[in-house]
Amino acid sequence: MTTDEQKQQRHKERQQRLKTQVDSAVAAAVDEKGLLLVITGNGKGKSTSGFGTVARAVGHGLRAAVVQFIKGGWDCGERNLLQQHGVQFAVMATGFTWDTQDKAADIAAAELVWQQAEQFLADPAIDLVLLDELTYMLSYHYLPLQRIEQALLQRPATQHVVITGRACHRRLIELADTVSEVQNVKHAFDNGIKAQRGIDW
């Protein structure tokens, strides 16, 4: 057997062992339930990932709803697309806190949009709810943790939820089935490049 043939044989053996491990793990994963996913961290792409999950679900014929916190009244590419496919949206529409500079108004807006979120989270006909930028509602003390936790725990058993935003509260991380952290390595804005339509919003 030549050296190349030996390398190929070793590679094949490694891949066979890996396949056995993967097949075993797949066979052992038999539970089916509504998942709670958290996408957090200081990097770009958390909302994008959340909306990607919504698009995937809609592509499979599932019904989805989106609640957007810390969003303004500006154009939103994801909303433009997904509303055409029956995705319901509830938008806080106050913009960033440094724009509003009115904490009482922000809290009132958060309360109003959270009431809609609670309706989505109680609706067994909705398969997936995206709570975009929800983490800020806790870090800014706009909404009580206990109320959010209760809505998540009491939702329909097969309903999936995706939470996005920086600095996710440790309790939500504990409750989550899957947690991903997006880290910032480089960002165009730091080099004076403005947000681009279709890429950043």
C-alpha cells in the first residue's frame, strides 16, 4: 500500500468512527418540544440570525410572529418581506434610548408591545415567536423579569421562541435550550462606514 493509500485508509477509518458517533447521537435525540433559543453577545448578526430562523420556519409552512423592541419607525427589510408571508409584527417603534431620552415614554411603549408579545406567546396557532432585542427590556428595567419568565414558561408546549440582544439576563440563559454568543471582531461602523440598506437594516 502506498503512502497516499495509507492516508486515504486512515481518513476513511476516522470518518467511519465519526459517522458512528453522529448516528448514535441522532438516534438518541428523540424528544420533541418547543425550543427557547437565545442569541446574545456584542457582535453584529443577532437579529439577522433570529430573522433567518423566522424565514426558515415560514419556508416550512409554520406560522410566526415577531416582536421588535428598541426599533424605530424606519424601514425594515425583514418586515417588508415577512409580512407578505403572513408574519405578524408588533413594533415598539420608539427607537434607541439616546434618541427618545424619555424613560417614562419608553417604559409605556415597552408595556404596550409586551402585551402583544404575551398574546403571541399564549396563542397555540403560532409556531414561532421572535422577541427581537428583548434583552434590553430587562437591562434597562423596562419590564419585570418575572412577567417575561411566566409568559415563556406558560407558552404552548410546541411553540418555539427566539430571543435576541446583548447582555442576556442569566435567568433567560438558564431557561434556554440553545444559547449562541455573537462576538465582535471588526465592525465597519468603527471605521466610519455608514449602515447600508439591505445589509444593516
